[in-house]
Amino acid sequence: MRRIRRQVRKRNPGWSRATVPPAALRLIEKPVHGVKLKTVSAVTVAFALACLAGFMAGRPPVVAEAPAVQSTAQNAAQTSTQTATQEKPMFLGLRTGIYHVKDLAKAKEWYSKVLGVQPYFDQSFYVGYNVGGYELGLVPDADTTEKHAPSSVANWGVADARAVYQRLIELGAAPQEAVTDVGGGILAGAVYDPFGNVLGVIQNPYFKLPDAK
């Protein structure tokens, strides 16, 4: 045993901890897996910009529409037109012109001759004539002594206003307003019938009866 220890000492003469230089420290860098953040951000932004450019290229151009400016009169006209189209008309047309007469029998005889037709309704309280789809009614009134004021006149359509006016005068009517052109070729006039009523006649080439439904 002593020999072995001597041999070891001879192979490593002067060995001690102090004579062994310390090993240099080496920093080992571990490899980083993946892609750097800067690289990822650049690629993502480029791709997003390319998609946005393609989307905008496919869209039609947007043209700003100027708001429509309408005057108060135009708005009112549109409103009244809409209201007129939405509401149904209340009046279906002229139905009856009423004349008051003191002697119903004489009035019936006179109007039958003037109109050229007999009454379709003949009673002691009312006599009614069908005149081209409208009605002329005679009502007995014992207090009728004077000519009625022409506050409202029922104008009956005729083909020749001047000829009819003259015929009424020949049959005993009194002039109330001579036939005149009231505009656009429309002729109108009126007479007093023998019972004091104002009987108007009108020649209107623009008025047409609606088709029967």
C-alpha cells in the first residue's frame, strides 16, 4: 500500500487545489423556436392591407345624394293629392233639382211639355221626372207667389243652349239671364218658369257622363 501511494504522488507532483486554474464560464444560448414577433407583425399587416385593397376595389363607388328640397307649396300639393286619393268621394253626382210650385197640376202639364216625357213618380205631394239620369222634382207650395231669388241655380245640360232658351220663352217662361259664352265655348242662360223658379240651361262640350257601373 505504501508503494502505491508513492507512485501516485510521483505521477502528480505538486498537485493541489490551488494550482488548478478555474474553468472559464461559457454561456450556452438555447435555440429559439418559431418566428420572431417583428416578422409576424409585418406579414400580418401586409396581408390585411392586401385584403382591404381588394375589398375596396370590388365595391361600387358611393355617390352622396343631395337631399331633395321641396317648396311648401309642393309639399302641400302632394299632401292634398294623397288625401284625395285615399278618401272616397262623398258625392256621387247631381240627383234632383227641386222646384216649388203653387199649382202642381199646371206645373206637371208645363214640364211634361218642356221635357217631352211624363213623370216617373206622380203623387199629390211630389212629381218627379227622370231627365237623362237626373231628377227634376216638383213640390207643391201654396205660399209661392213671387219669383224665387236665384241664389242657387240648377243648370240642365242641353245640346243647343240658344235654341232651348228661345223655346222656353215661347212656352211661357220669362227671361232671367240671356245665354252667354261664360268661357271656353261654354254657353249658359236661365229663365223664370211660370211658377217663379229659375230654370238654367247649359251647353258644356267638356262635361261627359261617367260610364255606368
